[in-house]
Amino acid sequence: MLSVVVQAGGQSTRMNENKALKLFLKRPLIQRVIARLAPIANEMLVTTNQAADFAFLNLPLFPDLKPGRGPLGGLYTALVSAKNPLVAVVACDMPFANAQLLEAAASILIQEEADVVIAETPEGFEPLHAIYRRKNCIPAIETAIALDQWRIISWFPQVKVRVLTMDEVDRYDPEHVAFWNVNTPEEFAEAEQRAQLLD
């Protein structure tokens, strides 16, 4: 049983508008992300501090439980708010969020009894396109927050982390677009052009 949490808590400073609501191929970007992940979700929810802006989604909306704690607080909110033992957490600005890759990661988590299954690219870990086991991750994040740690992966040494190899990622994401998040109008336009070719 898998919960999918789409995080819509970013500031969108480089976009000059809320990128989750910016139209991507004629519909809000967050709607595209949700549609791509719905097939694997037993539960779908959104974390946001602007509930009124996202009411049109007709999904459960959850504000930050640890306000002012940045991405780590957002991840904590996602895991606490979800109901199922396993949680996929994805950013709202990933137009190519990959359901098959997340589903494969969830299978690995179960088979290998891991707590986190996450990809590591040349840019680093991808915590906002990853699978988490609520039971073990929540207390580890609570400890990290209590210790005033801010990095979203600061608590990883306390749990069993399974890093996906690039070969494993390539099997489901041969175009290398799953972790692409759009931060500027130029990236947004480029992603739309790419989506027209790939969709």
C-alpha cells in the first residue's frame, strides 16, 4: 500500500509565479504530476501552506507541521500526513515524475527491508522523488529536527538507505528526465517542448 505525496511548498522565486499552478501544456503543472503518479497511489495527498490555491484538486491538503523548517520540515509533514506504510514523496515541479521508477523503488524497499530507496545523480541525492518507510523515517527526522539539523538528508545515517544505481534508474527513465525540476521560465518552456515529444 503506497501513499503518494506531492509537495507544493516551494517559494517559486525564480519563476516569479507559483510554478505548481503555472500551466504546463494547458493544465496546472501539479495536475500533470498527480496524473502521472495516480496509477500507483493507494492514497494521494498534497502538502502546501496555500490550501485555497489547491482546493480545485479535490485532494487532502496538509500544511507544514514544522513551519519554517524548510525541505526537511516538508518531508516530515509528508510522512506524518500519509496513512500507508510506504510513501512516495515527489516535488510538484517535476513534469516527468516517473511512476514506474517509484513503483520499482517501492519493490526494492520491501524486498531488501530498506527504509529509504533513493537515486543519486551527479547533482546528489533526489529526496523529492524517492520512497520512504514511515515507521522508521519519522522518528529519525524528528531527532534531526530536534538537533536543529536542516539538510533534508541529514538523518540518513540513522536508517537503512538503499541507493538506486544509475543502471536501475535507466531501466525506467532512459531519457534521464525523471528528476528534472523546472525552476525558471526557460526551463519550463524547454520541459514543455520535451513533453510534446515524449508524451
